[in-house]
Amino acid sequence: MNIFIRELKANLKSLLIWCGAQFFIIFAGMVKYSGFSKSDVDINALFKDLPQGLKAVFGVGELDLTQIEGFYSIFFLFFMLLAAIHAAMIGAVIISKEERDHSADFLFSKPVSRRRIITAKLLAGLFNILVFNLVTLFSSFYFISLYNDGDPLAGKVTILMAALLIFQLLFLFMGSALGAILKTTRQATSLATGILLGTFFISIAIDMDNRLDFLKYITPFKYFEADSLMFGGHLQLVSLVLCAILIGLGLVLTYTRFCRRDLLT
């Protein structure tokens, strides 16, 4: 319990910053929607004239951006990117930072097994991503309610946030696995960021060229797409299975590799 609380305190400042950034994105997005809805601008025509590459980056597709659910959906890709960076960094740093800070000899000499220490650290990481997810959820509820004149979207937004939480778990345990395998925090965070951005750009490339659709299984950004979640109303089984496999693999690697490694003190 002491380790868990220690990790929460250590990550409190960064958690507040990440949550504040997410809150601002949702606020700014809904204010922008309000501005478009009150103007004479045809937002669908405006986005339709954008180059294909920009439309892929914004995740516009065939969404009706005059409707609040369509406009909100384009922000989900940015939610995923921000959430993935946060989760991957938490996972990588929380596992390997003791060696970076030269406190490993103090922590791991205590009469507590490495498994218990790792478990406490991962639980703290889970708490952080859950708080981030809940801030996204309730901020979305609040700001959508301010500008929504149609049917309630609470159920649809909840499905999006459930998908986002699974996505966060995937990158949390990917980061923790890299933190356990690699020798330094810098190596772990650099590789985690590289994998994250690489899979993000692959997802954009798929949107730009349908011939690359076969690559969708190697990028988690394609496991959950806002249009199918918001308007389809369910999580796809194949996406859930792939995420379960990757999360399980990350957990196994985190425990097995860290428990066997020689710690730098």
C-alpha cells in the first residue's frame, strides 16, 4: 500500500496536467461546434474540400459534422493519441524509474518481493489512466449537454470511453513491458513513443489509401474507430480479442523480464 500511495503522489502533478489538457480539448471542440452551428458556414463542404491527407488526420471520413455526434467523433482520434502517450509513458517510467533515480537498491532491498512491488506500481498506473478516462467521460457529458439539442448521447459516449479505456490498458502494459525489458527509462520511453507514433501514422496511411487496409490489424488506432462505435453502438469482437492478447503479452513480459533482470543501482 505504501508503494501504491508513493506512486500516486509522484504522478499527481503530471496527471493533473494531462487531465487539464484533455478537458481543454473537449471544451475547445464543443465551443468550435457551437460557433459553426450558429454560423452560415457549411462545415461538411468546408472539410470536404480539404486534401485527403488532412481529412485522414482529422478522421473526418463520411461523418455529418453538422450533428454534434459527428463533430464530437472527429476528436476521438486525438483522445486516443493523447491517452496512448499518457498511458505508455506511465507504464514505461513507473517500472524503470527506480534505476534512473538510483533508488532501486533502497526499494528492492526491502522485505517485499519484486512481484508485489511491480503489482503496486501497475495498480498506480491503472489508477492514473482510469482518472484520465473518467475526466474525459464526464467532461464530454458536460460540454455535449451544453450544446446538444438532439437525442442524449450519454450511451454512445460511454461506449467510446470503454473503447478508450481498453486502448489505454494496451499502451500502459506495452510501456511497462518495454520498461522491464530495456535497460534505461530513456530507451523505454523512446521506443514506446516510436511504436505509438508509427502505428498512428500507419492508421492515417490506411485512411488515405484503401489498398493498405490489410495493415489495420497491426495498428491499435484502427481497432476502435469513432464512427463505428458512435453509430454502430458496439465494440467489435476481433478488436477485443487482439487487445486482450496484446495486454496479456505485455503483462507477462513485464513480470517475467523485470523479475529476472539485474538492477542498476
